[in-house]
Amino acid sequence: MKKLAIFGVGGAGREVAEWARVCGFQGITLTVDDNYFTNSIINGFPSIPFSQMVIEEYEWLVAVADPSLRAVIVKKIENRAEFATLVHPNSTVQSSSQIGEGVLVGPGVVIANHVKIGKHVFVNSQSYIGHDGDIGDYVTISPRATVLGNCKIESHVFLGANSSIKEGTTISSGTFVGMGAVVIKNLSEGVYVGNPAREISSPPLAKDMG
């Protein structure tokens, strides 16, 4: 069995490392680009600069909340890396649903029946994805977000904590939905906040995305 490498040493990376420990992964190591590397031990897990990692010796997970940045990191290593999939044992995933490689599913998540989840999706704690949902690659679903049935969430979408998506809604690729926003109609690419969700002009900074 290969060891597990987690790209990301911020809050998301530390949290995913704890999930991985609960899931029984062995040899868990955190890594990040050398110019961001500061510590050799993080929350009891060894941390190694990316330049010193032997990619082929590990299964990989990318624990970065920003969908675009997560995609950049995956592209950087995908030709040499084998990606793991992590589903926390305290989550519920119906057997009729499909989950792609590199997906992270945190504790308390409920994924209903006939849901399709693409690659490298981050489904954070206590969120819900309703029946027959279609979740694209590199989507981030923040804690306690609710996606009701028959929704289509295209690639690189960010759903903020406690956001709610009405049944049957489509959200276009690259859209940012803010914390607590209530989406009641289809959204084209943009930044949306409020109840009901409305578009604003200023995009969030990546550092504010957890």
C-alpha cells in the first residue's frame, strides 16, 4: 500500500490529514511548494517541501479550498501521480452515487441517490447533495451547504458555507456563491451573495476561501 501525500498545509490540509487518519490511511505526509514551506511537523504529521517528494511513492489528495488553485496543482502532478479518494466514515453516500478520483468527503456529509461527482471535488463537513445531482470537476462545497435534488453544479464552482441551492438549479462553471447565499434560479458565471442570491462585481480573494 502506498503512503498518502496531502498537498496543502493550511487549514484545509490539516483538516483532511485528520480525516485521512480516521479513514485508516498510512504514512500521511503534508507537502506544499517550497516557497510556502515553514514547518517539518504539522499537527503531528510530517511535512516535506514539494521539491523533495517522490511523487510515485504516494497516493495524492489536494486539500486546497480554491477550485482554480486545486486544478493548477492537480495539473502539475497528474502525469506522475496516483490520486486517492477519501470518504469519511461518518458520512453517508448512497451506493447508487458515483464519486471520481481525488474527491474529499468530510464528516457528516450526506450524498443522496444517483448523484454523480466529478474529479477532485471537495465536499466539506455536514453538507448535503440531493438526489440525481451532477457535480462537475474541481467543485468546492463548503460546510453545511445544501444542494437539493436534480441540481447541476458545473466545474470550478465554489459554494460558501451554509449556502442553499434550490432543486433543479444549474450553476455555471467558475461561479462563486457566498456564505449563506440562497440560490433560487440558474446562475451564469459570476459572484453571488445574499438571500435571494444576487450578483456582485468584486470577486473574493483566494485567501478568503478557507
